Amino acid sequence: MDSIYGDLKPVVVSLLFPPPCGEGWGGGEIFMTHYSGRYSGWVEVVCGPMFSGKTEELIRRLRLVQIAKQRIQIFKPLIDNRYHDTCISSHNDQKFQCTPISDAKQIIDEINDTTRVVGIDEAQFFSDELVDVCEKLANRGIRVIASGLDQDYLGKPFGPMPKLLAIAESVLKLKAVCMVCGESATKTQRLTADTDQVVVGSGECYEARCRACFDPDLTLELSKPAVPVSKKVKTEAFMPR
């Protein structure tokens, strides 16, 4: 009979781990679940639109793990080279050394027997194979923290994220600030006419939007007045009568 670990070797892991920081988890320390002589890892997912602080939250959790002197390995998709080739990086320039990979299965090949925590950034760019990889790692007793966009530029589920959210023990859905009205934003607005699902970019291509201001087909963008309404109203208010 095949082992539940697949092609991964089982390792002995510490009982005591820092708690996941998702909603609904309290402070202090938690113990890994123990079943039939083996320790259980878990999967944490941090998701939300662009500019909501997903990578910043991932780095924050990894820093805590580093302070606890637990061995970490971090991976990101090779195509994400916006800020750095061999680091995960937040928009406010926080960085953490990582291994760029082109395929989720490479994580299995790269993982060390002494690794306790695995971080995965921009998870939406991987195929659904990432879900199986995360399951294998968690079954091995490893804590897996994955961050990524839960929706694409059309507001549709993005890549493996829906399945990751389904299998995760801990989920944190972050919000950004709508760059049109200032309300809470859950959508990623693409500002270009590209129609490919994957277009790597940052502030020059995307901004955060709330549901009301979200305009995936750019129909509202094209119908905007040449002079923004706020400036037009302000100008007219001070015109001599």
C-alpha cells in the first residue's frame, strides 16, 4: 500500500509551534495534533486583493518562525520578478530570501528533511498541483503558509486558490483600501486592456477597488470625464459669479 507521505521522507518535528495568525485563533502557543504515532502539520492561507498586505503578513509570520529558530524554506513562482529575482518582497520593500520555481512539484524536490515551515508567495500563479503539494507537506508534519490573490482581474477565482482555501486549517482574508472611494477593497482592478489572466505588474497596471467601483471590462473607465468630478466641483465652487 502507498504511503500517505508519497515521495516525501517522514521527519521528527517539534511539538511546539507558534500559532497561525488567521482570524479566530487566539494568542499563546498551540500543540501539533498527534494521530496514531505521527504529528500533523497544517496549511494556512493569506489571501485578498493587491495592496492588501498579503506578502507583508507572510513575511511577518516567517520572521516569528525565524525568531523561534525553526528551519524555513520559501518559494515563489519564477515569473514574479517585479521587485527581486531571489526574494519575496512586499510593496513597502520588506524582503525575505526565497527559491524561485517554475512548477509546484519542484517544492517536493527542493524541500529539506529538517524544514519545519514552508512559505509560498503568489500562490495563484501555480497550477492545481500546488494543492497536492501542500497536502503532502502538511501530512509530513510541516506548517505551510501560502499567500496569494483569491480573485483575478475579472473577479473570478484565481488558479489553485479556491482549493487551497477549502483544505486550509487557517484562512485570513485581507482587505485593501479602494483607490477610487476609500472604502474597503476586495477586488483587483486592472488598468490596462490586456485580457490574459496572468499579467505580472504592480501599481502601473493594477489598483485595489471595492465592489461598487470595480470595473473589470473598463466600461466605466472609458466613460469618465476628462476632468475628474472632484476637481470640477472644486473649480466651479470658486468661480466668480
